[in-house]
Amino acid sequence: MVGYSDYKEVALWVQTKGSHYVKFKYYKSENIKEAHWTKSVITSQTNAFIAKLIADSLEAGKHYNYEVYLDGKKIELNRTLTF
């Protein structure tokens, strides 16, 4: 899920059903080859299994797709995630 959006960064968050290593991959919609990654966190019961991460390698005015990774594995969804 997309949180706040600023000039050159976007907050992304996800809630998991248990403790997982979480990170996001993001890239300009027209160029998947130049992907960037957020830092990673481990969700825990203490924070309601919520991961909040920042995508901060953005160009203003561009559209990006993003993917969610849990424990190093891409989560397959039936829609494209964008910001």
C-alpha cells in the first residue's frame, strides 16, 4: 500500500500475517531493468506485523510500479501496484 508521497520519495507499507522479512522493489513503469529496492525490515507482533518503508530513489513526475517481497520471495498479486 502507498502511504504518503513527496517530491522524491514515497512511503510503502504492508501488514503480514506473521513475522516476515519485507522489502519492496520499485521501478519506472517504462523501465523494469533499472529497479531499486527499499531497505528491509522484519515484521513483528510488537508493530502489528506492519512494515513501513521508503522508496527514495525517485524522479519527480514519473510513474513507478512496485512489488512486495516476503522472505525474499515476490508476492504474486492479480493487479499491478503503482505510485
